[in-house]
Amino acid sequence: MKSGTRPIDPLLKSDGSPLRVAFLYNHEVPHQVAHTAPILREMLRRHPGVNVTVLTSTLEQKQIVHSGLGDDLVAQARFVDLDTSGAESRLLRAANAIAPARRIAVLRDNLKTLSKFDVFVVPESTTLLLKTQFGLDHLRFVLTHHGAGDRSVAQKASIREFDFVLVAGPKDEQRHREHGLITDGHYAVAGYPKFDFVPSGGLPKLFPNDNPVVLYNPHFDAHLSSWYDMGEDVLQAFADAPDLNLIFAPHIMLFQRKVQTSVEYKRIRRPKSVPKRFHDLPNIHIDLGSTRSVDMTYTRLADIYLGDVSSQLYEFLVERRPTVFLNSHRADWAGNPLYLNWTTGPVLDSVDGLIDAVQEAGATHADYRPAQDYVFDETFELSDTPSSERAADAIANWLEREARIQPDALAAE
């Protein structure tokens, strides 16, 4: 416990029973776990008076949470496996290829279990269905977010339905307030807890040489992602440049669905599969969805970032290094705050000249360093106190305040 920070006393409802808080993991892929597992760790460590249960809907989720907690806290934590038998039907698996059918089915099939809690800490908005569609009106929701990118979808209206929201820094605080998504007393600027998630085992050695390593990290969005129109040409360019190593680790959702949509631009596309000729090349490492693709292994390991609109760019910039961007959708991006990330490196309108741009990125990096410093500081408000500690303290303090002011509010309307 840091000096000046006190643990929260046991929080009780008006009937004397504990206020029950759940950290819920309910996504078919594990990319959101590392955003909340560090907060869970610090909640258990710093505020044992908060009654916390960890709910998971896949074994992979649980394993990643375990790796983020360590053996001592795993033994201390209370874990509950949600019933997923109804969510694994053949029909739902097919539906999940185009929509979050499994997530919704898990909520529906576990209403009895979920109704026993008072507050849910979650990284995304599907859980709100418990209140809006499934009638659990007594629930309160804390949103941690799971990224800090520039896209307009980051300002979606559902954020205002949360009772407490964590934001990473000045950028999202300002944008959320401009859109009326957060109000005083119901949010906190807490930095980026994922930076405190350190996977065990260190960084892997992926290539048998010391050539520069480029991370190609396209998004899944059907309009904004470079994969659909440029991806195969990108892989071919590196296949023809054996003196450069490439990690192809797209957003984990890119190949999870047969059809991808763009909420912002009302577009639907089918992702092309990765041609077999690229799978066994010594200078290309392909990872379409392992834990390494979501725990910052590749953003830590790479020398150069190549992408489009993924917020993983900001995770890469925790250590300032060269970046290159692909404008496959012909965006008029200069001066547009939705493309703030593209000010940190050269932007290419085609794959022609890509290898030259990558090879020159180190020499031109100094030109972009001021922009990288600016966008990083706008995106993340970091301090000597780890973000995960700040986030856990903010949630605990909000819980205590709400319980004190309205002792029944978190248990019943």
C-alpha cells in the first residue's frame, strides 16, 4: 500500500450483506483481459474490503487473468466459471461469425448467477444488456475501456449508460465530455492499466538474425483497415525483402468473423485469408490470434510499427520508435483529429515504396519524435503511481461514496 492511500473498509448494503463486485470477462477472444486484469490485481491487493469475484467464460481468459495476478493472488481470488453450454451450439457458433452472439448467450444463460452481483467492472458495453434487455435494473456498471485510439466509435453513446468510467488521459476526457458521455464524480482519469500487465517469460526470439523487425498490425474495420486492399501486397513486399523481418499480427478480431462491418462507415466486407505462400518464410512470423498478439509482446519487440487505425499504435509508442501508416481508404486525414496517430510517421497511399519507407524510417524518426511525444501525452496521463493502482483506487473510492450516499442504490432501485 502506497503512503497516503488507505484501503476501503468492507462495503455493506443496508441489509448488512457485502456489496458484491464482479470483474466480468465475456468475450470470445482474449484481447480485453490485459486491460482489466491489472486493475483486478490491485483491487485484491489494495482493497480487500471490496468483495470481488472474477467471472470468466473461457479457459483462455482465466489463464491470462491468472498470469496477471500471480500465484498468491490467484489463491486469494474467488473465480466462477460461467455456464457456456448453451453458447456453444452449432447455430450460435455460426451466428458468432457475424455478430457477438456468444457474448449475449452467455449473459442470457447465466442470469441467475449474474443477478447476485451489484456492480460489474467491464471493458466493453455488451454487459449493459443485463440491464437494458434482461431486466436486472439493480446493477451498476464500471467501464474500464480497452484501448485509447482516435476513431469516432470510441465516443459511442452507450458510454453514458455506465455509472463510472475510467479514461486514459486528456484526449478521451475532453472528447467524452464534449459528447456528454461522462459527468463530474462519475469518471476518473487513470492512465492505461494495460501498461502494468507484464507477460511471464520475457520477449521471444522470433527470427534467427538481428535484422530490423517490423510489426504489421492492421485493424479489422471493414472501411478503415488496410488488410482488405493492401494486405497481401504488404506481405509480398516483405517476402521480397529478406533483410527485413515482419511480424504479421493483426487486430485479433480480423479473422474471427467471416464478415466484418464498419460501424462508423456502414460498410461490410469479407476478410481475405492469408495466402499459404507466406506461412513458411523465414523472415515473416504470422500470428492471427495468440495471447502474444494481445499482451503487448509484439509492440514491445518490434523496431518499426506498420498499421492503419489500431490503438495498439499507442502501446507501441510507450517507447518512441519509427511508425509508418497505410491509407488504403483514401482518407483526407491531415488536420483530422480522428487520424491523430498518423502524425507520428509517414503515411503511404499505396504499397509502392513501402520497403523504401520502412528502411528510411529510422533516419527520419527524429522528424516525427515531437508529434509522437505530443500524441502520447494527450492519450495517456501517466504518473509515478502505476495506472492499475490509480484505477483500482478510483473504483474503490466511487464504490465507497455511492454506498455511503445511497446505501440501497447499488442493491435495489
